[in-house]
Amino acid sequence: MRDYAATVELAKSLTRGDSMTKMHAVRDGHIQRGLACVTVVIPAYNEATTICAVVRSVLAQPEVQELIVVDDGSQDATWETLQPILAEDSRVQVLRHPKNRGKGAALRTGFAEAVAPIVIVQDADLEYDPAQYSSLVKPILDGKAEVVFGSRFLGAEHRVLYYWHFVGNKIVTTLSNICTNLNLTDVEVGHKAFRLEILQKIKLREDRFGFEPEITAKIARLDGVRIYEVPISYHGRTYAEGKKISWKDGVAALWHIIKYNIFLRGMHAQR
């Protein structure tokens, strides 16, 4: 644990994030329009070929106040590829896990450093377009929601790929909805937005792709949290192009839904 903490602190010291003057985007509890108000957290594992394009696209969005990239123990040149960007933009912070721990663990590391009033999860590949941030945060800025899920199944364009992935996603989403009494269409979507204080109320535990069903279950149990869905485009990858999730993760997702909605249902949402 000491080695991990030391590595994160070293990574932080290599960024310019600690000396940033943070913009005050919240007044009287309301997020101010026209100001950068989003922290984007990118978990990255062996994404050297796409990470620069994603980072530059994220930084081009006017909503972005800060960008936190967590290199989750990559064995390729992801870490080295990110270094030149640190000198170009003071909004960028790069953290590093000494070994691969999984998407959920990387997101926890990033969430702990977030300061903007809205947090968006962004994958390190090119499947989700950062140009959609304005749609993701609109229900929050309009005062209608505290959490927004993107959905790949509400009519926006998407690349046609694996039928059985589509079926598996529907099964996972349906079981999650049965357990949470929500009517989401895409629990496993990689584009989600949260008010920061919502994330601060939840203690996340899952290290891998179990993050999606875990956070959905825990948000569903929070009092007064309004959830919206918005259509997003999706440009999925093939396995040859670097896609990592497998059928084993789908089976694990079913277990995590049962775990957090049934076995742990009587426990507080933070646990």
C-alpha cells in the first residue's frame, strides 16, 4: 500500500495540477452555466495508440475544468505518451498504478482527486466521443438530475458489431432494472456523469468492470437522487482493435448485480 501511495504522489508531482487556480463554478449550490465545470476521469490500460487523440478531444470541450488520467499499470507506452501533454495544458493530471488493478480501481483513484462539481467517466479508446459532454451534463445544469447515464440504445448512431454482446447487455440491464426498480436502457455504458457530492457519498469497492452494476445499485438506494438518460453515439472496437471486455466480465456483472442488490441490500449504500 505504501508503494502504491508513493507512486501516486510521484505521478501527481509530475503534473501541473497542484498549482492550478481552480475555477469556482458553483454558487449557492447551483452550477454556473458558461464556466468549465467538469472533471473528466480516464482509466487507461495499454492505450498508447489512442490516448493522445482522446485526451486532446477531451481538452477541446468547453465544459472541461480538469482532466485526470489514471494509467492502470500499462505495459505499453501509455505513460510515456502522456508526458508531453502535461507541459501543454495545466488542466491535465496523470496518476499511475504500479500494476494493473482494473477499471474500477482506476476510477476510484481518479474520483478521489476530482474537484469540479460534475465528474464524467471517459474511456481511453475512441468508442465514446467527448463532443457529447454537453448532452451528458445538460440535465444536471438544468437542475433536473444529479446523475446522467448515456445510452447506446436510444437512437443515436452506432457501429454495428457483436450481436451476442448486445444480447448480453440487455440481460445485464434487465436484471439490474429488476433489482433496482429503475428503467435504464444501458447499465454498462461507459459514458456517465455525476455531481461530485453524489460520488462522495458512495464507497466503491469493485476493481474491474463490476464498477458499472455496483455504482448503479448504490445510486439507486440514495434518497432524492434523480437519474436521467441521454442518447449517445457509440463507435465500438473489435478485439483486434483492442477491445478488452469479455464474456467472463458479463457473467461477473450478473454476480455483482445480485451481490449489491440482494446480498448487501440491507447495508448502507456506501458499503
